Amino acid sequence: MNVMLNLRAVKGRAYPRVIGALREPSWAFWDTFLPILSMAAYVYVYKSLNAPKEFEGFVILGGVMTTYWLNVLWGMASQLYWEKETANLQLYLAAPMSKMSILAGMALGGMFATTVRGVSIILVGVFVFQVDFVITNFWLLIAIFGITLVALYGMGMLFASLFLIWGREAWHINMLLEEPVYFLSGYSFPVKALGLSLSVAASFIPFTLGLDAMRQLTFPSMAEWGLLSPYLELAILVIMGTFLVLLARYALHYMENLGKERGTLTMRWQ
Amino acid sequence: MDAITCENLGRLFKSKKRTVEALANVTISVKKGELFGLLGPNGAGKTTLIKVFTTLLLPTSGTAHVYGYDVTKDEKKIRPIINMVSGGEYSGYGLLTVKENLWMFSQFYGIPGKEADRRITTLLNRLNIAHMEKRKLRTLSTGERQRVNIIRAFMTEPKVVFLDEPTLGLDVETARLIRIFIREWLEHDPDHTVLLTTHYMMEADELCDRIAIIHQGKIVALDTPQALKNMVTKEISLKVDVYPEIGLDWLHSLDGIIGFKSKEMGGKVRVRAVVDGEQVVGDVLAGINERGGKIQYLQKEEPTLEDVFLKLTGRGLE
């Protein structure tokens, strides 16, 4: 494998997303402002109930991770389908680099763009809602955050290949996945509140465990609401992330071969 | 070793309702340094053949090779040495500038940054769009965008370039510029090879060393443009403007008509026909008279590739 070629390809494909986040400030405003509105509603519910302040922090952290989930759904999973519509896909496929480089570039670029939004949400949480983050283990927090993103974007890479096979259905699947995942991941409440069986089911969504672990590490006084220990959650996320990335690699290869057999990698007019 | 070859190549597209034979027993061989044209109407199988050679589509029968590499097994060896451009292509990202888009695509071929910069600048100058390098892609016209696509394909210094209707919908000036560029690129290195598809007969005639005429997935003729035109030297190529518009179905059954096409032109109809001898010209003119048509313009012409196509398939290219 030509490592330099693939690293350059990752950089090349990440570039439009990084530029997109910086060149169009209006996008950043709407992508940050609108999620904050829905998040603020939950914060005010907790305020009105006189719930511990940490619950407001749970929502802020949930809001941050939700932006990544939305990016995975709309910026990763659907992306190859859109690339096909614009003729970029056939150019990617006919180029010599590994196609995983394209997905990795999309993921890294997407992470960067979404992190800009995530940081904005954290700042709103700290300065507008006066949420105190008490970080007990910084490096573990960073490791869990990083591995959660790997697992989450690994899922996005997998979906990208599958959605390409499913075509237009992808749009509906995205919409179908959006709200249930908000609920199951415990975006606005600790996932433990769902009970054991639902919590276990929810753990198959990568950011459920990641969010739960990060909440434990930033709001230690509410550790009782933690589902599993952060170390165990990290271990599960590592396994999940590795599995999803490998599965994505297989799915991409399978999709490419199937598309070459069926003639579905390009639009008929291309 | 030839640059591009295929033998008895076939491609079927199957759906629940029907099976379409896009390519049937196609055999061609393109030499290194050659500009080889595939001439045929829309839906003839030109794009399908390009997709097979560019490793985007598997053949259902036969074999295809690029630089000796099998398209079904050696895609990793083929992809670094080829590139492609399609007519009306909207690749790239509108948010990025022309130069940024080109740089991005250069990275997919592993070209180091400074070298990519050098190649992009040279080609932007060659195609007269250096002043647009900082413009966002979405602000370009179709012709400007196609020049960018051409640069995208040639900056990777491929050995073989596949051009699928590269001048489709372009203004005369841009199309001419692109044709000159392609010819110069070929002359720059004896190993450079181009496979070009087009349904513009003038383009095929002007550019190509050899031409394969493709119709309904089959190669119906293959030779140099002049040799193809020689196929119709015994016949007469006729252009007639008739007014008012009259029905022309009777031409189908007229003895000696090899092929014809007609085009309505605001109250009159232009007929282009290849006929077998002077006697048939008289029969055509008499037939028009009998049906109330008047001859506004009549010309016997030098045969063109379109006449060859008419002779071989009985229909026009467009």
C-alpha cells in the first residue's frame, strides 16, 4: 500500500470540509444556533423542576455529541450517494488511492467542522447556562471522546457504503434513525434512566456509551447515573470502533464490486 | 503492446423488466500515441465502453486491457496511468476555488504539493483560465468548468485519457481550444493515447487518427476518417431544402436510398440523403415534386462521416 498516496488523499478529501467550516460563517451560525435552541428547551425544563445543575450539563454534553451524530448521518452516511449525483464518485473510484482514504478524509474533515460547532455549544453551556464541568481524568476523557468519534464515524463510513447501494432510500433511513437515536442515546437525560434492557440495546449506538462515560468524567457528583465504569465503556468503544471501521472497509469493497457488476456506480448520463 | 484493447467485449444491463445489450462483441485495438474516436449517437454504447476501460464497470463477456492490464483484475495498475473527462461533468465542490479543486484531485494521485502547484499553474495558462484560479467553482460557466475538468484529468500526467463527449454543449471557441490542447498533448509524448467518444462528426473527422463507428452496441466500421469516407464515394451525398414541409416516409421505400435523415426548419424541411447513383437523385426530386414540395436548395456534397453513418445504419447521428 502506498502510504503517502493515501495520506495525501485523506488530506485532499478533508480539505473541502475544513474550508466549508471556515469559509461560510453563516453555516456555522445556523448549525450552532438552531441546535442550541432545542437544547435550551431541555435546560429550562430541568431549571423549572429545580433539578441538580448537573442535569443541565448532561444536556449540554448531549447537544455536543448530537452534532457529531447529525454530521455522521447527513455528512457521512449520505455523502457517497451525493457524490454519485455530482459525478465525483466515479472520479474517486477511478483514482489510484484506497477508497477508505476518501471516507477517512470525509470523516476527519467532518470532525473538524463539527468540533467548531461543538465548542460553540460548550461555550454557550459555560457562559449562558453557567454549567460547571469538573473534569476528574482529563486524558481518559480525551481518549473516550476520541474513540467515540472513531466508532461513530466508523458507523458513518459503513452507512456511506450501504446507502450507496440503497440509493434514494438512504434519505428516509436517515430521517428514520435521527429521532430514535436522540432518544436511545440519552441525549437529554442519563441513559441509565431507560432501564437495563433498553440501555443495553442503546449501547450499540457508539455515542451512547461515549456520552455516558464523558458525563461521568465531567460531572463526578452524578456518577450514580453512570451505566458502566468509564474504563469498561472505553474498552467496549475500542472494540466497537475497530469492528465498525473493518466492517466499513469490507462494505466499501463489496459495494464497489457490486456496483461494477450492476453498473450502478455512476448515473446513467455520466 | 497496444494501449487499449478489447476482444468480443459484451455488456448486458439486466433489470426486472428487461435486459439491454449495451455492448455486443466489441473488438478494438488502440495503438500507443493514437487518438482513437468512437463515433455514434446517444445510447450507442460509447460511455459504457469507456466505463469498462476506466474500471468502473465489469464486462459480462469478452476481455478488455489497458496497457496490457486486465480491467477485471489489474485495476490497481490501470488507475494510476489513466484519467477521464465527461461532457457536462459537474465534479468538484462549488465552495472551493478552481485551484483548490484541482489541488484536491491532485492529492488523490499522490502528487506532492509543489509539483501539483506547478502543473496546475502551467495547465491553467495553457487553457487560458489562469486569471480564474481564485474563483469559486460554482461561479464558472459550463465552458470554463469544462476547461477545469480537462486540467483535472491531464495534470496527473496519465498515459491514456478517456474523453467522453468532452466538447458537449460548449461554445465554439472553448471546443476549439480543447481540441487544440488534446492534439498538442498527444504530440508531446509518443506514448500518450486518447480514446474519445463523440457524436460530432466534424470533431471526429478533425481530431481522430482512426474512428470506430458504434451503433446499438456494435462496431459497424473501423478505419481512418478518409478510408471511412471512401466507403461512400460511389454514392452521392445529397442535401435538399424543401418547402413547404411535406411528409417524407415514402423515401424509406424508394429504391436506391441508402440512408436519409430530415430536419424541420421553420416551414421547410432539410433532407440529407445518401443515394445510390444519379438516377436516384432524379427519383428523389420527382417524388418531392409529386407531393407538392418545391426545391429551395440542392447540393451534392463531399461525403462526410455522417454519410458513412447513414450508409451503415440507415439513420443520422443526432
